[in-house]
Amino acid sequence: MDKAFIFDMDGVIIDSEPMHDMVDMEVAAGFNIRLDRDRLQKYVGMRARDVWNSVIKEDQLSLTADQLLLIADEKKVKFIEVSDLAPIDGIRELLKRLKQLNYKIALASSSPIELIDAVLHKFEIESFFDYKVSGDEVQNGKPAPDIYLETARRMNVNPDDCIVLEDSRNGIDAGNAAGMKTIGFANPGSGNQDLSKANHVVDSIEGVLEFI
């Protein structure tokens, strides 16, 4: 029986939620859109396109998500490339342990593939991942299960043989809806996320080792 472990990226591999907030608020300010960290909390884990579409609808703006994404995505990739960010503590060790245990390893992130590639390249951990799936490659973003079901399909494993590591309520809901075992990582950088629906909750990446 194949075993599979699926990582979210933002807030799990990289403590990037503050970066997303900073860039998105900067872009919003350029268009006179009111966007602050409190408002962004409910969107953690969602695709940027879905976030901007929600903001556009809520504020009845005459903008498109594509206009905002074009600017925000470029800023985020550049930020990652020049930043001194490092993987969240314990990530490298967890990846090595999963390889030793013969897990198939995938990354399923709401972020665009350009940002995924920038993060994995910067941290020099591309070789650990057998598969990577962006939220842009599926019809519905988290909290819908699409990205996790697509990842399981590509890995050729049953959803109930997959473990998902997530830091957000939207991500946990997506993993649960896909029929996978979910582990919630309580990352302070991701804000006050309700992880109560996860099968297990850990406050460090090292804590994940107990459940694999």
C-alpha cells in the first residue's frame, strides 16, 4: 500500500502569510481598496484569485482579479527571491524522515506555480517532492477538496491513504472533504486559525513525526 504525505506551502513550509498580507495590502492601497490584516484572516489558505474576487464583489469594484494578481504575484516572487526567509523549523528533517519511510511526497498549495517554484528553489528542497499542484490547476480552490483530490489522482493513491499538513481552517476543511487524514499546524504567523476539525493538531513541525 502506497503512503502519501501532502504539504500545504504557505504557513507550513514557509512562514509567508505575513508576506502575503503585506503585498496584498500594498497592492490594494494602490487601488484605494480597504484591506487590512483583520479582513484578510478569513481568506488564509485560499487562492489569491478567490480572495481578490471576494474583495471585488464585497466592495463592488470595477476591477478584475487578473489586474490585481498580475501586480501581486510579481511582487511576491521578487520578495521571495531577495528575502532571507528560511524553511519553517523542522521541515527539512520531516522531509528526510518521510523519504526514509518511503512516503510519496507532494505539495498542494493555493499559490501560483511561479511562487511554489520560487520557494522550493530558494530553500533547495525541490528534490524531496514527487509532485506539486497549484490551486490554479483545479476548478475550485480551498476549502473545496479539488486540489487534494487532484494531487491524490496524480500520485495514484487513494485519498484515505494520504496525510495532509495544513495551517489554516480552509486547508483543513479541504483535506477533510477529500477524505484524507489531516494534521493542523498551529502557526502563530497564520493568525488565529480554527484547526479543531483536524484529526490532530501540533504546535511544531517536529510534532508531526508522532503521526506518520
